[in-house]
Amino acid sequence: MAGASAEPRGSELTAARGTVLIITTSMKQVAQNYRSGELTLLEVPAPACRPGGVLVRTAYSVISAGTEMMKISESKLSLLGKARARPDQVKKVIKSVQQQGMVATYQKVRNRLDSYTPLGYSLAGVVIETGDGVTDVRVGQAVACAGNEYALHAEYNWVPANLFVAVPAGVALDQAAFATVGAIALQGMRQAEIHLGESACVIGLGLLGQILVRLLRGAGVRATGIDIVAERCRLAESAGAAACATPDGPGFEELARRINELTGGHGVDCVFLTTGSKDNKPVEIAAQIARDRGRIVDIGKCNLDLPWNEYYGKELDVRFSRSYGPGRYDPNYEEGGIDYPIGYVRWTERRNMECILALLAEGRLDLSSLITDVFAFESALEAYDQMRRGSGTGLGVLFKYGDSAPPGGTVSTSRAPRAAYGGVRLGVIGAGNYASSMLLPHLARNPDVSLVEVATNTGLSSANAVKKFGFARCSTSSTDLLAASDIDAVLIATRHASHSRLVCAALRAGKAVLVEKPLAITQDGLAEILRTVAETGNDRIMVGFNRRFSPLLDQLKNEWGARSLPHVVQYRVNAGPLENGSWYRRTETEGSRFVGEGGHFIDTVGWWLGADPVQVLAAATAGDADNLSATLIYADGSVATIIYLTQADPRVPKEQIGVFGEGKAVSFDNFHRFEMWRGGRLLKQKRGLDKGQVGLLKAFIGAVKRGDAMPIALDSLVATTAATLATQLAIGRNTTIGIDAFIAQASKPCDTGAHRDLERAGDPAPALNRYDRNH
């Protein structure tokens, strides 16, 4: 890593339990609490440099007056006001209540609201470390960066490959910091398909509109503009706009006359909406000044109640421009680093940024006149306060960062973590919404648990965990956490692809492990875990199969009594469709949805029957391999069918279990009620929805504390994982897969040709194993 070491800075952060944390080597970052609206400048661990990206020391970052101030304003609203501002989120909450119950939904919503969230999305800085796979920039090189998860108001940022571009020689970093905003304006021009000699009007002359005016003039387009602030109109005219005016001012008639003069009375070819107005006036004005069959391009976020007569009468073409360009919101592009071939997609978001920087380097674009305020990053809160009060210009506002010490990734406590004598010292890797709402609150209240360290990809998420749950320290390094001598057990709550690797690392470090499902997403991953157990002798693994610990399901099993004959079990899961952008869609790296979640249901059936499956047969609907039915066969003749649905009505409760045998029948509905028929009599029971997370954690912590065997035997965990993987492999084969043979295949050394044998037999395992082999 470049740069000399420096004396660590000191700062304090009070944790939920009252522990005072001393930040040793760290970085500063702007954060906002969306529930309270509080803005703060936190000291958090700096991000680690990960493969596929670079670690950047920020020089300048751009404050987006529109986007950021809107977010800050929303955060100060009441809960009802927030709901009105974000009706899309309200729909998600209603769906969650229907499927998961009020309590679980409340915990998730509260966790999301009462968390630090980052601000910022456009910056320039210097590369101080490159991750594996990055070859197009070097340490010490200046770059411009984009992304509201990566180009943040922070002293250091890790940025993936397709969201940074090299800054050409001669381009000042303060101007390069605007590359992302420039790319948004440029993409709007591309969507408009505007040509040399045409005319355009920009409605909204804030930062985005000002850059757009400059780009239009550079492209030979006659530009005009409208804004409610007269000074912005004059600034646009100084940049080459033919005429600008306020919509209600005395100059608007003159603007209309000038537009008629420029266009021969036809109206402008294109109107760009770059305003955040909540009224409908921009849309109405656009219809008035556009020519017949003209184009309206929405780049900002304004009301779009189109007046039908005006838009129909001119047959206006309304278009949208999505942020920086193609690749935006595509996780394979932005996070996975997979570029679009230039022959198919000429202008991606990264290429748009490169184009802006090239224009700056060639002197064809100059943004210096737009830089109206530069604040030292240490004065960030003062800057936001001025913008909120309207005392600043609010146009091109920058944070300037001084020379800071090389980043460190650890936040440590001033005293030892609290724990009862003989308690369990726990490290946690990953603290996303599920862990933070369904697991960590229970662990924080357990007197037998000492929350020693939490490691996450970003310093802000680890600071959230410290604030809420009282961890003694936090970091961005799972390697350091696993090497720590004061940690007995590890909770792994990361995305699926990392599970098997982290489990193996934790076992080699001598830790007891609780890993969220799945244990592994490939046969190779499962094989590596089995080899690690054999090599280390450490088999203290638990998987987060919580449903068997549900109090109501446990009560039902006791009411059923001992089993003596084969059963038929039907387990229906209404998984529902995935949202666009969900990481569950990344099947190449994260495995299929059923591989990720199916172990829950197979484990629950195995717990009920007291046996693991021996064979599996599966089929899926055409065109959707996740919409499937799997039949599991057990040694005593029991049969279980798991129906995993992705296309049913989302309002239907998520899970229903039916059990039939020995003259009895059960209907178990979504972990809050059941009905059992036995001997002609009906038994009903109902209680609050509880899927067993509390019982799972209690069982794991108790086993670690006492040195007992893990609550679920390793053989059962392996069988469940193998059955889950085999289910996905069985789709389309019209034959059963033996679980023991599958496990035996996984147990063979990789160089024995086992996987080549599967491939010759037509088994799709090599495709499923691709991720582990490459990583």
C-alpha cells in the first residue's frame, strides 16, 4: 500500500451497551440516520481492497444538492410522511407483513430506518491499492469514481472496476470529481438522439442542467434554458445558452419569442427535464415549446402528469434517461466487472465517464465556473447546514480532503468486552438486514455471549453494528477476525458464495461455526468443507436451519407423538418473484434460489421424520428452473414433496406444511397456527409467528459454552446440503439421484476424475462448480 504510516487519530463512539470505543487507525465518513434525520461525520474502519477493484484515497467529492438534500429532507419526515414519500417501500412492507408477520417485518423496517446510511456518488482521488484482476490503473494514478454505494463522502473508498476511470493528464481533480454527474447529462443527450444544428431547451438549470447546456453547445446544438433562479439563467447564458428565463418572470415571453426565432416558429427539437419539481409546470411548459413530434427527455425526478391533449396533439415522444448509462443497476456490470462489448453497447456508464474526462482534457468542456463552494471535509456538517438553510449557492459544491493517514481497518474498545464467566466470545462476519434484525438483537441480549468483533465489507455497516449491539470492536477484515485469539465462535452471515470458504477458514482457525444457510452452493464447496474437517478434526459446525427450533412446530411434533410408520409430507413454499437487481439473481456466483434456501425445508422435514433423505427426484416449469417440485424419498418409505413457487400470488403466506400418516393429518400454516386431525377429533393451536431464530441461537451458544455436541449432527447437515444441491441437479433428468452417492462423490479428491465422470454422465455439476474453481 502506498503512503507512509502516520500517528493514529483518536475519536470516540458510544456503543449500545455504553461501551466507549476508541478509534485507532480509521477514516472519516459522512453518514445519515434515516429515521431521525441526524447527519454525522463518523470515524469508521476503512474498506479493505478486494479483488476486482481499487482502493482510492479521495481528493474531492461532489455534493449533489438535489439528490442528497431530497434524501435529507425525507429523513426528517414522520413515519407517515416517509411512507407518503416512498409508496414503493410501503408496498414491500405490506407484502412482508402478509408473508412474515408483523413482528418480523417491524424488526426489519426498524433496523433499516435506524441505521447509518452513506451519502455521495461522484468523486476523484488517487489509487493507493489495486485488487486482483485490475490491470488498467496503477498505484498513485488519479481516478474518477461513481456509484452511490462506492463513490461516497469518505476519506477512502473501494470502487469496482467498471465504476472508476483514469483521469487524463492535465485534468484538475476538482473538475474530474464531476465526471459522474457529467455522465448523467451525457446519457440524457444520447437518449435524445440530438444532432448538430438542432435546438433544445433545458428545464432546470441546477448542476446537471448547467453541464448539459455546456455539452449541447459543444455538440453544435442551439440551447435555451428555464429555471426558477434568475442567477442560474444568467450562468447558463454565460456558457453559451441563447436565452434563459424564469417561468414566471417578465423574461419568459422574451424567451418564447427567442425560441420561435431560433426554430423558425416550429419549437425546439428536444426538451430536457432536469428539475426535481413536484408540480406539473415543467411538463406543461415542455409541451408548449416543443415542436410537432418533438422529444421530451426526463433526466431528473419531476412530476409527469402529461396533459393528454397537448402531448397527443403534437405526438410528442417522451423518453427517460437512466442515470450514467447502460450498466447502471446491473450488478453483473457494476459489481461483477463484466463489461458490455463495445460492438453491441457503444456507450456504457464507464465510457460516458471517460468521454466527459476526455472533453475536459481537450479543453472542450470547462466546469470551473460551476464550482461555487469548496468545503474542507472536516466541515461537512456545516456545509450541509448551509445548504439546508439556503445560505449557499447549492450548485457545484465540493468536499476537499486533506492528506490522511494510510487506512486502517480496526475499531477497538477501551476495555474488555462484557461476558459472563465461561461465556462465549463471538465474532460476526456480515451484518446485513437479516442478521441485524433477526439474529444480532437476540445475541446482544444473551448474558452468555460477548460480542467481540464484527467484520463487514464497509466501515459504515460495521459502525451500525457497534452502535446497535455493542460489539467491542469492528473491522473490514474477516481474516483478522478469524485469527483473533479472543474469539471462540464465529457467526457467518454473508452472501452465499462466500460460505464454504469462510467456514473452512474458521474451522482451520479452531473456531466453532454458525453459518447461515446454505453451507455450500456447489459440490466442490461441500467437498472442501469435508476435507477441512478431516484435516483439522474440527467438526463444530452449525447451519442456520432455524425452523426446527420453532416453538409451535415443536409443540405440534410433541402432540403428534412417536412415529412408527412411513409418513407423507407436503411442504409448500411461496417464495415469490425476485426484485430487479436482487443479488439472488446472480446464479452464476451465488447459486440458484433453491440451492440458497431449500436446505431450510429439507432440514425441517428430516427433523420431523428423524431421518435424512436417501434419494431425490425433481422437476421445474419450463423457463423457470426455480419454480420447482422436489420429491424426497426416505429409507423407511416416507415421502416428502417440497413445492417451491416463484410465480404464485405474493399475498399467499410463505410456508405451509401438511403431514399425513398413522391415521393423523396436520396442516401447519406459516409458523403461527396448526390444525391436527386425530381419531376424529380436531386440535387447533395458534401463537405469534416464530420461525425459531431464538431457539437456534440459544442451542448453538449453549453447545459452545458447555462443549457439547452441535445441535444438529454434521452428517445431517451434509446430507441436507447434498440433497439441496442434488435437487437442482435432478431437474430435467427424469431420474432419482442417490444422496449417499452424491456425498461420496463430493468426498473424493478433486484430482481423481470424479467430476469428469459426472460430466461424461451428463451431470451439470461442472457448471454449478464453476464459481468455486475460479475463486
